[in-house]
Amino acid sequence: MAQPPSLYLFLLIILLGPLGIDVYLPAIPAIAESMNTHVDGVQASVAMYLSAMGLGQLIAGPLADRYGRKPLGLSGIALYFSGALIASLATMVEVLWFSRVLQGLGACAISVCVISGVRDSYSLEKASRIYSYLNGVICVIPALAPMLGGLLLNWWGWESGFILMYAYAILMAFVIILKLPETLPAKTEKQKKLISLERYKPILINPKFRFHAGMVMLFMGIIIAYISMVSVQLMVVMKQTTFAFSLWFGFNAFINIIASFTAPKIIDRVGRKFAIQFASSLALFAGVWLLLVIDSLDPLALMIPVFISSTGVSFVFAVSNAGALAPFGERAGTASALLGFFQMTGASLMVALVNTLPFGAMANFAIVMFLPMIWLGLHSFNKQDLFKLDPAN
């Protein structure tokens, strides 16, 4: 490959994933009313999207390594488009569920195409910075999409959010066909069995992968725990309006954007190890703060710890996405998919387990924030340099 794909191509394509969640959130009550079902049934479609996006990683990665990044990306867009189209025509919640599973699988394939494509195309140091930029661009959607979704809902009804999704999918299909070259390295291993433990074993036993995948999973857990409780905590417990909720939600996304685009420069100065220690300390500090103000009804009591931990998320994603994939240039698709599986499915299961504890939403959220420091402590005596970007296995 003479010239790597433009960073802007990856940035545009990766937006499909978060767009599939955030743009239709304001329409959930309207969808429930239209389908004559309980709002909980429609909310479940979000979990189905995320679950499909996580579980699908296990097959998307090997497919990317066998057939290439570009065919996988186009197949993912086809699934994503089909799911959005079906959702826009759905009249029963069961059809909506099916459509969201299709979209989640499509978003999964698109994500693997982008993450492995970056690993294929750039040096490990530059890929580390790009992963942070990708996270920053992904955060643009939570900042803007709920407001855009609300406008679309008022102007053209709840179906318009899904129409926007499949219209953007069509646009990205043309972008991939016309502009995105195939990045699959010629030396990529191709095994007879698409799914086999032997294919994942060298990745799972690698200490760098385990450490960094664990970090990504734990900080993604902070995001999922926040999303799962913030609407109830702000609008029900703290009596905030829907508009105020949108502002708080958007402001946190704005902080994520700033942190994601500044984190690479800071990491270059302070080093990758210190960046992870700093991020884990931020999460620990935020968790302690949350416990100290647990009974407060002031929105800042919740959101200041969220802002602090969100800053840590940006540092971890910049360091650990590249750190986990560094040893696996010859099987980047499989490694990035396994990383995505831990990030989405592992984090979701972890948060679900923590939420079974009888301490309440705020306390459980604080517990999730403590976990990265515990994970870092468990690896503090590891003699191997977990932070060196060494491509060798």
C-alpha cells in the first residue's frame, strides 16, 4: 500500500456506530406510543444494539483477516442500512428489536474495519494518537445527536431518525467504494477455521493485550454505567427537565471531545505509563467524590465526577487501544475484534453484575470507577514493559 488512507475517511466511517444509538434516544417515548407498547420494550432495543455490536466482534475479526477490511466494511454498511430501513417501517416492537440487532452487527463490522484499518495503515505511535481522535469524533455524536433527534422528531416523526441513519450509511458506502483502499497486509494469517480457540489463544495469553484490553473494558464500563443511570438520576431523582438533561449530556460529550484531541499531545510529554496511572487516579478520585455527595440532589454532585472520569477515558483509549493491538500486526482484525468484544460485551456484563449490588445507583457507579485502579495495582509487579509499543509477539 503506497499511501495510507486519509484519517478523515476513518473519522467519517466510525460515526455510524454512535449515530445508531444517540439520534433516536429522544424518540423512544414516541416510538413506544406509536407501537402501543411500554417504553421499557423500546429502551431494550438500545441494549440489543450494543449486545449485537459486542458479540458480533468474535466473527467480524476473523472475517476481516480472511476477506479484507473493505469487504467487511461494505457488508457492515449493508446490514446497518437494512436494520435502519426495517426500523423506520416497523409497527411492532419485536420488528424493532430485530432491526436493532441487524444494525448492531453492521456497526460491529464497520468498527472492526476502521480499528484494524488504522492498525494496518499507520505506525504504532501514530495509530495511538488516531485512536484518541476517533474517540473524540465519536463523542461529537452524543453531544449533537440527541438535539438533532429531537428536532427530527418534532418535524417529521420518530421514523426520521432511522431515515437519517440509512441515508448516512448510503453516503459512507460510496466513500468506502471510491476512497478507501484495502489495507489487509499480505502476510496476514489465514486459517481454515473461521472461528477457533487456537486463533484467539495467542492474543489472550499475551500480557500486553490482557492488561490493555482490561483497561479499555473497565473505562468503557464507566461510560456504560453513566449512560444507564444518568437519565433517571437527573430527570427523575434530581427533577431536571428534558432540555437540562440534554445540556448536561452534551456538555460531558464536549469535555470528551476536548480531552480526546488533547490527550495525544500530553501523552507524548508524560509517557504512556504515567497517562494510564493518571487516568486511573482520576477515576478513583471521581468515585470517592461521588460517595461523598451521594445524597445530594444538585446535578453538579453527579456530573463533576462524570467530567473527571470522562477525561480519564480519553487517555486510556489513546494508550490502550494501540497497546492491545501492538503485538498483532499479522492478525489485527482478530485482535481488534477481541478487544471490541471485551470493550462492549465485557463492560456491559461487568456493569450488570455491579448493578446487582444492593447499594443504589450512585454507589454502584462509584464502585465501577474504583475498578481501573484495582486492575492497575494487580499489574504493578509485572516485570514486562506493558507500555512499550513493540510489534513483536
